[in-house]
Amino acid sequence: IFKDVKVATRYVKSILVSGEHVFTGDYCNLVQQWLLATGELQAQFKGHKAGVISMAMAGNVLVAGGGDGHVLLFDQSKEEEVVDGIRVLEAVESVYKASGFVCSLEICEDRLLVPDRDEHKVASLRLFSHTNDLVPENIRDVRIYKCSMPVWQATSAGKDFVLALCRDFTVKKFASGSRQLLMTIKVTPLHQEAKNPYVFKVQGDRCYVGYLNSGEIAAFSLQDGKRQEAKGFLGHRG
């Protein structure tokens, strides 16, 4: 262990590494910024009324999703308060209000992807203009991808596709521009004790899915939907 740093008094639910810094989101309703080399607390981002579950960053902009469904935007280029040597930033705005936990956030080029769990959809918001300025709320373009099922996570596969991990053990693949549903991939686990699909990552032409109550990680092709590893990746005990 290089360094052991206590970063919260309650659960840490999200972590994001950017350059020399690591950002943590916790159940104290805070995002906190730490210096990787020393573990020094450098900044706190305030505004959430529930635990912080997901984060994404582009340039000076940090977005954080909470257990209350709010996605808050912080702009590090704005003036800030300094308390005991620690920068304190307040949210600039709430850019989206989801129904249920916001389990993932992703910024892809100029857009923000938000899974709206209980509304059974994924929202894609245009955050940035062609000059990388924030788009004003009143002219912010929003695209909706309808999933007909609670959505845990959303991510992109390049700029052409949007993927949604759904509670019914499926991944839905949409064309990002037309919003057409192109494919539904069954991501059924091998082990009966597995509950909701919850962890979701895309690498190349594969997606990887982890499940609650199971140590299984399964891999599926984004081209034909077929399972890629017969036994999955095993080892975790929960």
C-alpha cells in the first residue's frame, strides 16, 4: 500500500481519476478532490441533498449524480470560497432530474449521458457548444432513448451508438443520432444467485457486465450479442 487516506466518514460510492487528482463521491453528500501524490484534500463540491453515486468530467466542468436523482454541474473556472485552505465550490445548476438513483454519468464529446432509471429511458443532453462553452439551459438539446424497462447504466460506443444496461438482463443498443433501437443483447448470468446487472463497461467491440450478489463478470459481443467467454470471469465472492 503506497498511501492509505480516509476520504469519508460514510460510504464512498464513486471515484474518478483526472490527471494528478482523484475525486470521490460519498454518502456525506459531497464530492471531494484529493491530490494523488500526497492524499491532501484540495476541494469540496457542495449542493447534493443525497449521496453522490456517479461523476464525469470534461475540462473544468464536473457533473455529479445523486441518490435523489439530481445531476449537478460544477464549474471549476468560477470564483470559489476558500475555507481552511480548501476550495469550496457550489453547484452552478441542476442539469437533469432523474427518477431514482443516477448510477452512471458519461460525457462523450459535447453530450452528457444520464440513465433515468424509473422513467425507463436514457437522456442525452448537449452540454457544450462547438467552442466548448456551456450551452444555456433554455437551448440545450435533449435526446431520449426509450428502453421500456428500468435502466441502471448508460454509455456510448464511439459517437455512433448509445448503450443502456437494463434491469431485465438486457443491453439495448441505439443509433445515437436517430435514436433507433438497433439490437437487444441478452446478458443473462450463468449463476442463479446473480441479481440485477449493475456494473457495465465497454471496451472495443465487447461489453462487460457484473451482477449484484455474484462474482461473475460476463462479456458479450456488441456486433452479434453472443457471449464471449464460456464461463465468464470469476473470482469475486460477492
